[in-house]
Amino acid sequence: MRKTPIATFAAALALVVAGCGGGSDESSSASPTDEWAAGFCTAITSWTDSIQSVSEQFTDPSSLSKDGLERAANDIKSSTQTLVDDLKGLGPPDTESGQAVKDSVDELSSTLESEVATIDGAVQGVSGVSALPGAIATITTSLAAMGTAFSSTFQSLENADVKGELQTALEDSP
């Protein structure tokens, strides 16, 4: 069975989330950095779970339809807006590189919003079955851009976190 672009993207996101977690959520004296990392990981994990749920709608590529793509695009749009709101609500982490981290997360948010608009436009442009391949190609490109944005953001976070404060907090987050 061939994976759809959404399923492939969801699988790639699982690797992104792997940088989070493993720690206990029983910490009663979490630092502000730990709290930021927990919020960040929770937001990313919730969004990834939502995207994976959307991808399950397309386990059989032959079942793709305009209505199915519209539902998927709406689900992606809704979950991405929640992610962007959650990330913006975090503000900068309480680290030496906090502003650089916030700038990277803000850039990620902007990219995600832009790609969701592209996906939405592609789906709205589908007038029949013959337009599905073009919409799917556009969606694939947007999903790839989202994946690249996540990778770039995590690389930026790693580069900005010279003391390793954030990396430790992310790894220790529940």
C-alpha cells in the first residue's frame, strides 16, 4: 500500500516529537524553562496527533475525494491554528537565548500559517475529480515545506541553546 502525502508527513512529524519527553510530569518545582518546554512539547504533540488522525482518513489513496480533502484541509487548518496560538502564548523561554528561540518559533508559526493557506487554496480550487492530482501535488509541497520548517526551527533552537538549558528541559518534559 502506498502512503499518501499526509500519512508520510505525519510519520515524519513523529520524529520531530521524539526530541520531547520521556520525563515525569510529577515535578513540583519546575523551572520556567521546564514549564516552557512542557508547553512547547504538549503543543507539538497535540498537533502531531491531530495530523496523524487526519492522515488515517487517507489510508487508501483511491478513497481521495474533494469532500475528503476539504475535511482534511479544515482539520489541518484548525489544529495548526491551535498550535500557532499555543506557541505564541508561550513567549520566550527563560534562557539566555530566549529571544532567539521565540523568534524561531514565531517564524515557524508564520510558515505554518502560510502553508495552511496554500493547502486551503488548493482544496478550494478543486472542481472535480480531474483536479485532485494537482491539489494533491500542492498539498504535498506544502506539507514538505512544513516539515522543512520544523526541522529548521529545531536546528535553530539547538544552535541558539549554547548552554543546553532548553535541550535538557525538552528532553525532560513529560
